[in-house]
Amino acid sequence: MGILEDFRLDGKTALVTGASQGLGRGMAEGLAEAGADVVVVSRSADRLEAVRDTIRGLGRICEAIPTDIGDVSVISGMVEAAKAVTGRIDILVNNAGTSFRSPPEDFPDEEWRRVMDLNINAVWYCSQEAGKVMISQGDGGKIISTASLLSFQGGILVPPYAASKGAVMQLTKALANDWARHGIQVNAIAPGYFDTELTSAIQDDEVRSRQIIERIPADRWGDPADLKGAVVYLASAASNYVTGQVLTVDGGWMSR
């Protein structure tokens, strides 16, 4: 088998959360382009249907599950529904996430809980449930979570976001250690500044946007398509000896 074949995902089924837009949509489409069938999950039913239709247009099986996994009680049922699509889950991409900005001394309790529920609790329960499926299948699997530059840095006015993304990095390492014996590789991707709806306010701030671009050696914001190569690599046989790692995709931000 040639090396390029190791990157193919034909016959694999991927479950992608937070897939209705931005980074999640880009990664879901990248996995489909590499041959995977995909189950997409998000709160936004209308946008999710558009992603489903795009992936079906690539000749892949794709089903949409509109649900809010910030309510962790729905996760077990969601994973069961995802498995029912093809009878398997080979790849899990934990991408759903959110944030809220406030001075720490005034941070609302409800916003702390909301961010932590989606950014780390949902990652844990999705990984646990999908991990059970992968272990029962007996032929390994891939779990990829969306970390952040704030897995390494503290940020400003976003304490639960930084805390949750730091936890994603550590959970990635812990699960990698425990599930390596099952042939499951667990890794994360830490995106830098990407051009998405979630960053539109920063991009509209001319001063802040210029400061960001001046620090990025690549001299531009990332595009969701820039994550396709990273997610396909970590989802494929090409990364079978890579586990417990956090891959930064940031145009060189962390190297400055």
C-alpha cells in the first residue's frame, strides 16, 4: 500500500459535533472528501441540513442529528443514533464549543457552567460513549478534539474557556494513555485565529485584527479548509503511531 492510501478513509464512519458551520463544517467536509461517511451534530438544524446535503453531494452517506450536547444527558442517545447510521463509529471529532467574555470577578455562574458543559463535559461524555463503541468493535478508532491556543495560554476575560481548553488537552493525553491498548489514538487540534462567524467581532475591530495578523508569520487568518489536512491525518492510518498529541494549526502564532 502506498503512503497516500494511508490517508484514505473509505469504509470509515465519522461523528462530528459542532458541524453546522466554521471549523466543524470544514473538518466534516474534509473527512468526507477523504472517503468517510459522516454523521454531523449541532443545535442548528437548518445549517446542519445544508452540511448534510453538501456531503451527500460528494457521494458519501451523511445524516444530521440536530441536538444540543451542552445538555450532556442527550449524549448517550446521540451516539447510539450516530452508530445506527452505518452500524459503526470509527472516528469522533469533538468540535462543539462556546465562549463568554467577562471580568473574572463578575463572571456569571450560569455562563461558567454553560461553557464548561459544552467545552469539556460534552467532550468527556462523547469520548466515553464513542470509546465504548470503538472498543466493542475491536479494530481501533480515532478521537480528535478541538483544543485551542488557550490550551497553552491564559487569555483575557475568558476564564472558563481557557480552563476548559486546558482540560481538553489533558483529557486527550489521559485517554490516549488508557485506550492505546485498544488501538484507539486520541489527539487534538489547536486552531489559531480562523475566519469564522465566531471571530467576526474581532475581525471587525480594525486595530485588534491588525495586531493579530502582524503576529501571525503566515500573515493571514486561517480558513476552515486549512484544518482539512490536519483532521484527515489524525483520522487516518497515517497517524497510527501518533497519540496524546495536540497539533497547533495557527499559521505560526505559537512560534513567535
